[in-house]
Amino acid sequence: LVPRAILHVDMDAFYAAIEQRDRPELRGKPVIVGADPRGGQGRGVVSTASYEARRFGVGSAMPISEAYRRCPDGIYVPVDMKKYAEVSDQVMEVLGRFTDLVEPISIDEAFLDVTGSTRMHGPPETLARSLKDAIRDRTSLTASVGVATSKLVAKIASDLRKPDGLVIVPPGTEAAFLAPLPVRRLWGVGPKTEERLLALGVHTIGDIVTQQARLQKKLGDGIDHLAGLARGEDERGVIAHGDEAKSMGQEHTYDEDTTDMKRLRRTLLSLCDAVARRLRQHGVRSRTVTLKYRTEGFETFTRAETLPRSTDSGDAMFAVAWRLFEGIHRGRKVRLLGIYASGLAAGDQLDMFPDETRPADRVRDAVTEKFGRAALTRASLLPGARKRGPRG
Ligand SMILES: [Mg+2]
């Protein structure tokens, strides 16, 4: 199974970089975007400081009076949200060229799941370079990018070589990558937790892993979650903005949690068929298939794959869904399965690569319409049906 490829894209000193781009006289100078300093008497905070201003110790969220004390010769520029929002739209539009799975987390930051995009855009590293180039072409601004198998690691990676950075953490090297970094880099380690860890002699993320047993005695079970993060374990999926509204999906909750592979397979197949039927009813096709998977312990995983071409075929969706399922399952007791189709577009566009499976789907629709849903069920959905290979 192909490991996930998740990018964290973070624009460098976004507001200040835009001002420096638009006003060449500000380039190379300490630029502080934020409240009016009023000669050191101003109220409010710094929104963004240029890298030149950061050398004076000025940073985001610092009181503007403090910034003025540290950098009285800086160039103070008021916030122009309308302009930054327009540039943000341009950046997000560029990101959308590489995958449907873009999750903006602020005006200048987003996660992308590009696992399903490598056929079109090359391996993650090549894709990340093209993406940085595309942002620069469109906006004349630089972004820093982290590439990893999880959101957690990608976000930490994007921050390490700013500005204009590209840090790639190959699959399997997550724990080794995190180990030497200070504990405060880890999500969930705020100033208080950091203080407690430092007091216990825990300085690096790797220390949390190697001293997990000792720390559990001191700090309780909360440390297990932190140790998981420290090993780079983070199953959260990239949720495309507005996906709930722009997706069609269906879920099934078992009366009794199950490990029965035949049942799980049948459920996935019928969920894919049901969602595909709704796509066809609405005359749309989907580019992204998302699997939701919940265990008896309410642990929830989401995995998504963007297809090289859009589809409204239950078989095509099932092929993806089954692959995603196999990547997660590992014999757990399953409580719920769900299938979502997103990245929807009108289905009547010229189809360069017609799906071979579509006629079969059409026949199913026609029969279902005429005789109702019970009339036609796939052989593989019937109880006791024999397995016929991955496509059922
Ligand atoms: Mg940024």
C-alpha cells in the first residue's frame, strides 16, 4: 500500500511579504504589519513581521508598543485584510491544481493530501517543488512546505527551514526525524507541559519515547498519547474545506461490532453502490473517495484518495475504498464504515477515458428504478456469496 503523502504549505511572513512585494522601497527593510505604534504609545499587536524585523526580536502577536521599543526604525504598515485575502484566494487556487483535498487552516496555511495525485504530478518531492514554483509564478511570494505521512509531521517539517523551505520526511523515518527536536515543537505541548517535561529532564521529542515508562509513573496515562505523537503517529485525515456540503456520502453502523471480512466487504460495496447511484441521479461525478472507519473503541480514521479522473461508478469507487480499507484495517473490530464522494463536477463533460464499468451501473439504475432496490442485488452482496477477487 502506498503511504499517505501530506503537505503542509505555509506562506513566509505573509502580510509583510505582500507589502514588500507591492512596495519595492520596503524590500530588505524591517517591516512590521499591525497596529499603529504611535511613537511607542499605540495599542494593539503585531500581525506579521518581515524576516528583517524578526532579527530585532519582533514577532507576531507581540504588543505593538513592545515592537516599537525593540525596533523604533522599523517601517510600520497598517493591515490591509482585503488585499491579503485576495492573495490568499490565489494561493488556495494554486493548491487546488494539485489535489481536491486542500484543508485551509488559516489565511496563509493549508494541508494537502496528495496521495492520489502522484500519477499526474510525480512523486511527492517533485510535486512539492512544482507547487512552490506555481505559487511563486502566481503571487511572486515564497512558501515553505513540509512533506510527510501525517499532518503532525508535515506541519513540523514546514517550519524547519523557513523561508522558502522544503523539508521531506520519508515514510518510516518520522520518529527519527522528530527525535532530536525540542519538546515544544510537538502539538499538545504548551508552555506548562514543556515546563513539567523539562523539569523531569525531558528535552527532546525522542526523550518522550525512550522515557515513556518512567514518565507514565510521573505524569499518568496522558503521556501515552504524547508518546504516540512523538513517534509520528497521527491518523487525522485532510478534510477539504466545505467538503461536508459538497460531498455525498453514506455510513453504516453495525448492530454488533464485527471483524467478519466478508461482511465488511459487502458493506463497503453496497455503500459505494449507494453513493454512486446518488451521483448519477444528480448528474455529477466525483474525483475523491473518502473512507470513514470507526473501531469498537470509537477510534476514527479517515482516508481519501483523489482519482486521476472523476467517476460515478460504484465499482471504481469500491476499488479505491477497498484499498483504503486494507491500509487501515489490521483486524480491528469495526463499528462503522462510511463512504464519501467529493470533488464533484458536472457529469456530462467530455469523457476521455470512459469507464468500462459504467454500462453495468446504468443497467442497475434502470432495473432499480423500475422494480425497486430489492430487485437487483449484486451476487457479492448476497449472504454467503463466494469471493471473486478484489472487484467482487
Ligand atoms: Mg505563514
